Amino acid sequence: MRPHRISSLSAGVAELSITSGPAAGPMAGSSLPREPQDGDAGLSLPGILHFIQFEWGRFQAEKYRWEAERDELRAQVAFLQGERKGQENMKQDLVRRIKMLEFALKQERSKHQKLKTGCDLSPGEKKPDTEAELESDSEPANQMSWKEGRQLLRKYLEEVGYSDTILDMRSKRVRSLLGRSSPEANGPPAGEQQPSPDPEPLSGGKSLLMGTEPMTTDLDPDDEEDEDDSEDALSEFDFLGSGEEGEGAGEARISGDGRELDNQEEFKKTWNPRFTLRSHFDAIRGLTFHPSQAVLLTASEDGTLKLWNLNKAMHSKKNAALDVEPIYTFRAHSGAVLSLAMGVDGDSCFSGGLDGTVRCWKIPDLNVDPYDNYDPGIESSVLSGHDDSVWGLTYSASHHRLASCSADGTVRIWDPQNSSPCLSVFNKEKEHGTPTSVAFVNSDPDRAVVSFDRGETLLYDLNTEQIVMALETGTKDGSELINCVVSHPSEPISITAHENRTIRYLDNKTGKVIHSMVAHLDAVTCLTTDPKGTYLISGSHDCSVRLWMLDNRTCVQEITAHRKKHDEAIHDVAFHPSQPFIASAGADALAKIFV
């Protein structure tokens, strides 16, 4: 039955399609409803495909526009997030700074309250007037505890070698900068007391910070105590400062002719950076001055030695120091140059290197043109014998002998003018370890003092080639490495620089330790003395050069001029024999000259 109905329906559709026309339209419309004519083409397969293609193209265009808008919005979001993060970082930094300022303000308020009342009060806390009499009874006890604290501070400062003089001079400098000339800046108001001049500093360079006895003046006792307290507070400002702008700070130096300073006013002079030597490409290991001329010789890990004439200087664009270009470069070592020594007359010099050789050089004319042809006669001879790096060199002016110490464990004495230059060898079997430094004894030129990596310091007789004495270094287990040893210019004293930040004075006659002190904040690497026997200069990996009085063993100036490189800072220091120059060699490939 169903196939018959389908066939009849098909025949009816075919008949309608044949008989359709203008005349048959109404009849057909009345007999069978149909779609409007304009929809016939839309229902065809090409029309459907065209519609799908058109819609697909429109969708793709909208998609691309949406993706472009999305990327733009993402970029804006990223930019805004970066701005927000920057603002948060700035906010955190400002909050941290505000907290620091608030803390400093609290400290200053507390200090101000202490100066006014003689006792510590919390910020914002005021003493009621009714309790003034009760608290006046407790002032002596507070003053006693404060003086005990001052005594403890004095002890600590003496341990690190700071003298009364340097503290007093820094206090005077701060007072002059603050323009304090009449009443105390932090003292009571003018209506409560009469203006009075500042008390004069104690004679002999005594610092008010160190004083334990009240000053005898005509001032009221309370005003007097306030004055002492304010002087004490001013002394605390930057007494360990390094003076970043001038790259040097301190309050004492020697005069131009090397004489010892006797006048309190002369302690105001300081050693200031004058020349900067920049031509080396690696750390400078050693330097030495010409005996009579303003000429410096440096040795570097870049394998070269350079000669500098300080009279040929030019201004640098970077800072106030003068730049100097080398007038001659010595090249012969196959590795780093580690040690340096100058001949007594300044006509020759000696260098020891990582290649195990000691090379003898002639000093060229000080007015040589840096662009002249190479002169092969500059290198006079090579002293061979060491099997490893030559760590230290020193020259004896009295005997015209050269001493060298090497990582091969031996100490050799040379006569550079002899056809067989090696005169004697010490520590052949390395029985005492590896020598780190050697120096001729100035008070007895027939002897030499040698330091070893095991913490020993031995005194050798150069004639008998025997050990005269083992100096007591003050080490308990012998593990403290000794980096340098020097001899006192006029007395039988040896001075050693240790890896554990100490400097020790040893008596060559008894072998005992005369004095031991913590001298730096890091390992002490080098020492030198001035020819008059007045000052000792020490260098350290804490980036500081310190000037010490040899008689009372106190620090009178600290200079910071070098930067650290691979945890190393200063390798060598030198004092000019006849002119007012100090030099320091750094791991930052710079040499600094101070005048």
C-alpha cells in the first residue's frame, strides 16, 4: 500500500510541474500551497554552497578581528601589570626607607633625650616636672654605667688599633662641618643657660671619647656633663668612614721630608689619592718605588712589568685623581709576575714570576719615548734555580744580595753580578713547609727572616746558613698562614701579617711576641715601613690601607681606594724612600698613589 502512495505522489508532483504557468497559478495555489518564487534559487545546491562560503568568510574576518583585539588587550594587560609591579616595588622601597628614617629618628630622639637628661627614655616619653628631683638622685648611677660603657668602648678600639688622636681629629672635623662654635646644638635652650664656648680639646691628642675624668672648667656641672656627652656623640660620627668622594679618609700623616709629626695641628693633614695607574689588564701583585725619583714600577698577573713616571700625569675625566701612562713595559715572563724588588741605586730591578724564574732588568731612561724600538739589552740576565712560582723578592742594599722564596719550598740568596749567582739555599727538604715571605734584617744585614705557610717565622744566618732562632708567632696550632714579614728599619724587630687579620711584632733577640693586634677586618696581605722607622703601612683584603705608628702601634689613618675582585683586594703597598708618596696595588688592576 505504501509504494503505491509514493508513486502516485510523485506523479502528482510531475503533473504540477508540467502544468504550472500563469493561467494555472491560481488553480494550483488553491489546490496546493507552495513557497514564494524568490526562494526557489536559495534552496538550490549552488545557492546553499554560496551562502555557506559567505558566512564562513564573514566568520573568519570576525575571528581575525577578535584575535587582533585580544592580542592588543593582552599587551595592554602586560604593560599595566609591569607598571603595577614597578609601583609595588617603589612602594616597598619607600616603606623601607620610611621605616629606616623612623628608626633613625627614634635613635636621635633617644640620644637627644639622653644628652639632656643623662638617662635613656623612650621616644615621646617626657619626664614630669614633679619627678625631676627624684631622677636627679639617680643621675650619678646612670653616669657611672655610661662611663663603664665608655671604658669598654675604649678597650675595643684599642684592640683594633684606633688611637685617641684619630678619634679626636674626626670629632673636630665633624664640629667644624656642623659649624658648632658657641652653645651646644642639642643642649638646653638659651633661656635656660648662658652661652658658653666649646671646651678646648685635651692636650697630647687625647680624645673626649676616651676621657674618663670630667673636664675642669667654670661651667655648671650639669652643663659640663651635657657638653661632654655632646662631644662624645659627635665623636661617633663616621669614625670608621672611608670618604667615598675622595676615596680616602684619615687624620694624620707624615710631612714631606718624612719627619715625625710633633704638633697636634699637623695631624689634620691626610694622605689623599693623587695618581691612578690604569694600564694593567689583571691584578697588580707587586710595586716598588725608585730610590730617588718620582718613578714607580709595578708587576701584574698579566705577565708584564710597567714603569711609571709620576711627573708625566694628565687629568682624568672620571675623578679628581691624575692618570699616568706607563713609559716602558717589560715583557719576558711566560706567566703572571708575582714579586718585585728594586736595586739600591735605581738602575736595576728584579722580578719573580709564576714561571719560576727571577729576571734582572735595567731601568731605561726615565724620559724614554714609549713608542721607541724594543731594546733587547733591558733584560740583563735570568736567575734560574727555582722549580715553582717565586712568591717573594727582597734586595739588600748593604751586601748587594737578592733573596727569593718560592713555592718549591726553598729560599735562595743570589748575587746578580756573579757568574754563579746562587750563593746559598735554605729549607731544601721543605722541613718547615713552603716559604711565603722573606726579608733582610735591617739591624743585622747578615741575617734574614723568613715566614712559612705553617705559621713559623725563622731567623737565618746568611754566613753559616743555619737557623739562628725560631720566632714565636703566637699561634697555638701553627695553622695561621703568614702572608708577609718585614723588618723594622732600625730595631731588631720583625713584623708579620697574618691571614687571621692580625699583625704581630716579634723580638729578634728573645724570639717572643712583643705585641699582637687585630689590624683589619679581613686577611692582612702586605706590610711596609717608612725609612725613618716611624710608620707602618698595612694592606688587606678588606679594601683598606692603614697607617700605623710604630712606637705605640696605633692606627692614625685608614684609606679605602680599591675594590674587591674574587675576594681579593690589596696585594702590595709601598713607601717612597725619599719623597712623600704611598702606593697600593689592587686586584682590580689599579695602582693608587697617595700624597
